[in-house]
Amino acid sequence: MTQTATAMAQECIFCAIARHEAEASMVYEDETVVAFMDRYPVTPGHLLVVPRRHAVGLEDLDKSTGGHVWAVAHDLARTLRRSSFRPEGINLNVCDGEAAFQTVFHFHLHVMPRYTGDGWPVESLPKTLDRDRQRLDSDAYEVRSVSARGTGD
């Protein structure tokens, strides 16, 4: 880590939680991630899965850790469904960057139990752009042209 990144990690609440230097209601932990109850839950049972190593957003997260975060979130979503919370659904949410409403700049995956009428609407995406096939193909080409993975992976 650079000196600036080290300073950011030392001030980061999620890093402090991962180091057991700040309070959290832990649900799961291993050498790569910690999972704990969200301090400001959208619904009861709302939890966060957080890598121990400081990463601001997706760009800073290595694939192995990212895959592990997702696998733990998947297991915990299954656990929530079997718990007394008995959610009717689950939302998994990542806010990556200020424009995407990220407020704690340490990557984290929200696992949110959902219930009919729970008061937190997530509506279907508005259809503000109507793209014809030629424009969609052009957009796809743009993404492929800068992707290290291309379309074969």
C-alpha cells in the first residue's frame, strides 16, 4: 500500500472493524472478509460483506477477493432466508463511487432482506434511453474494445 492508501486505511471505519478496533455485530469472518450487521439498516437483517484489505471501490478490488466477497454474500443471503427474518426477497447492492451513492469509501456489498411494503422502494429502472440495435452494437463494441476479457470469457 502507498503511504496515502495506508493513511486512508488507518482512518477507515471498515478497516477498523476488520481489525477489531471498532464495534460491529459480526456475522462472519475469515482471513479475507468480515460480515457484520449494517449500523443503519434498510430492513432488519441488513448486513455488509467487507474485504479486510482496504479497497475503495471495484477498481481497487482484486478478482479473487471480489469473488470471495460475492460467495460469502451468497451464503449469507441463503442463511438469512433460513433465519427468523424470513425475507421474501434479497437485494445485493454495491455503491461504487460518490455518484453511485457510496458513502463509506471502502468496498462493501450490502445484503438486504426484503419484504413486501418494507418502505424502501427499488423500482424498475426507468426506460429513459431507447437505443436501436445499431447504437446498442456500437455501445457493445466500445465496451469490448477496452475490455481485457473481450467476449470470450
